[in-house]
Amino acid sequence: MASILRVNTITDASSNNSTATSTIHQGTAKAWAELNGTGTISLDDNFNVGSVTDNGTGDYRFTYSNAFSTGNNSVQGTSNAVHTQAYDSQTTYAELRTYGSSTTAFDTSRTNLAVFGDLA
């Protein structure tokens, strides 16, 4: 049997530190992924990312399982490359590019994505 816990604030056992549940909801990543971008690319782990597409050397599209309400999301990317750039954010996907130098695209063995925004 499913149940619902309805609270406005979550606090620690001593009631010294509390946080509104709306802050927790707004402050969590709504999608994230860890990608092995070398050879045949693969998602090592993810949340709300249904698939990843290799658009070319160092260029990856992460497609969400559940869409965002707008494309105006905060998209963060990291990798073991010199530079990682989030260059496109839509309601159904985000794209990252990784570079081995300032201008040379580079496939990485580890690329990470985190997306903050409102789901549809």
C-alpha cells in the first residue's frame, strides 16, 4: 500500500537545522549522467537520461526520459578533457562538447552531465 508523507519543513533530530521541502525540490538535479565517451559510448549511470547519442568526436547528446518544461535549464558538464562545454539545452535533451585543447574536439573516457530546472 502506497502512502504520502506531507510536510512543509524537514529538520534534524535537534531541530537546529531545517529546510523547506520546496528548497530541496528546487535544488536537486532533475537529470544527471556519467558517460564513457570512448569507443562504443555507454552510460555508466544516470537519472532521467534515457539515451545518449555520439554526434561526432567529443560531441554528445543526452536525451531525457522525462521532458523539462522549458529549454532554459542550468546544464553543467565535466569531463577528463581540458574543456567541457554545454552548448545546447532543449526540453528533451542537452548536448555537451569536450575538447583536448581550446579548439580540438576530444572523446573522453568520463563525461558527466547535471541538469537543473523544472520538469514538465
